[in-house]
Amino acid sequence: MEIKWLEDFVSLANTRSFSKSAVERHVTQSAFSRRIQQLEQWLGVPLVDRSTYPTTLTSEGRRFRETAEEVLRLLYVERSQLRSGRLRGSGAIAISTLHTLSISFFPGWLKLVEEGFGEINARLITDNFHDSVRVFAEGDCDFLLTYQHPRVPVLLDPERFPHLDLGMDRLIPVSAPLEDGRPRFNFQGPPDRPVPYLAYLPDTFLGRLTGIVIADHGADLNLAHIYENPMAEALKVMAITGRGVAWLPGSTVRAEIAARTLVVVDPAVTVEMQVQIYRSMEKTRPVVERLWTYLKQQTPLAVVA
């Protein structure tokens, strides 16, 4: 049993719509439906009456809803108290961020900040887009470091959670090169030879943004979906070995492009995304205030593509 199954079920009980809850939970509808089914299989009873519209809960579902809500409440409260106590005791600044940014952006950015601010005792909490935002919004860390794009927005109240723009990155299609330096794959090939596509999971930030880019250029791209992985670094390795085309943040492939182990397939099929940092106005400490004041004075201060 997984906590996210309980969160999915509570969302469905509130929205009474698989499609609305899938959007709320940042997953595809088929993936959301699978997770509800997994919860039902674990419990051994049906929770949802699928013969009605809007969606209704069975008698077992109505009973279990109260249990699920109480279990989640207790878990969240206990986690928040444990994390808050650890932060107060350690003096560390906790930053919730995406796996990709923790590797490609954070080390260089931290070095620049420390040159003017002084040494920072930082603790990163890495997760997917949805959960990193949730962890921050629930008060379990001091800052949120994330990508942002208008079509995949960070849905936080700007009055409660102000942000600073740290710079821009770019999602670009790359592949291994041929011996003559040209991309091994190109989007202008014959229809019977689709380009092998190395994809993110669709419920990740980069997966959703890549999906938008592909949809916008759908008629011009001939892709065969051959591989999925939520991690940009894993897709990069597959691309370097010549397995296909992957859309990767420029900050993650700067060295590979310079070394010509990866080349840009088509510079027209790219999209820019901002790197932003958020803080909460409701939860603060002196060290957080000092760092935020410094960042406001120095921004933009970033290492991006």
C-alpha cells in the first residue's frame, strides 16, 4: 500500500471525477485509474461505483474515506513536526527541488551564492514536480527550487509564496552524432522510419512540457516511443549510446554538447523554462530571512544553459 493511493482516493472522493483528479494529482487518467484499482485490490473491496456519473463511492468507499483522511492527517502532522524539529536543531536550510535541478543547477548556484552570502548549511529534498511543490506548501522545508513554464504552472498563492526568477534553461532535443558530426536521427526522415523517442514519464514536469512541445509540432515529428524514465540523467545516457532522441535541459548537456558526444537535433523544436525559487511568508527563521534578503538583492544570480 502506498500513501499516494490514499491521496488519490481522497482527491477522487472530493472531485467525483477521474479526469479532474488526474489533473489535480498531475498524472494521466489511465495511471490515476490504475492506482485507484490497486488500492481496491489491496483492500479487497470496491471503493468506487463506476456505473454512475458523476462518480460515487460505494458504501465501503464512504466508510474508508474517513479512515484515509485521518491516516493522511496524522502522517502529515507527524512528518511536519519531525522535520521541523530536525531543521531547528541542525540550523540547515531545507530546499525542496527536482532531481534534475539538484544535479544540473544547484551546485553551481550554491557556489555563486556562498561567494557573497557565506557558507550555507543546505539540505536538499528531491522529488518529482508535484511532490516537491506539495512538500514545500505543507511547510516541510524553507524553499522550493523548481522549473516553471506558463503551460505547466506552479499553482501557489503569490501572496503566501513569493518567488524570484533565477534564470532560464532550455529543453532541447539531442541525440548522438554520426561520424560526420550530424545528428544520428532527424525529424525530416521518411514516414516509414520514425525517430526513436526517449521519453520522461508523462506525470513529471519535463514529461508534461516535452509533451506540449511535441503536440505543438506534431505534424512535423515522426516519433516512435521506445523508452521511458523519469530521470533526465538516465535519458541522457541512453541518448549518448545512440538509442534515440531525448529532450533534455541545456544545463544537463552543456559538457556533452561541447565534447560532441551529443548534438542538437533541431534547434527549432525547443522551449525555454524559468528556474525559480519560492519561500513561504508563514514559516520563517532568521537564516531564511537573511538568505532571502540577499537573493532579492543579487537576483538574477544563476547558472543555466
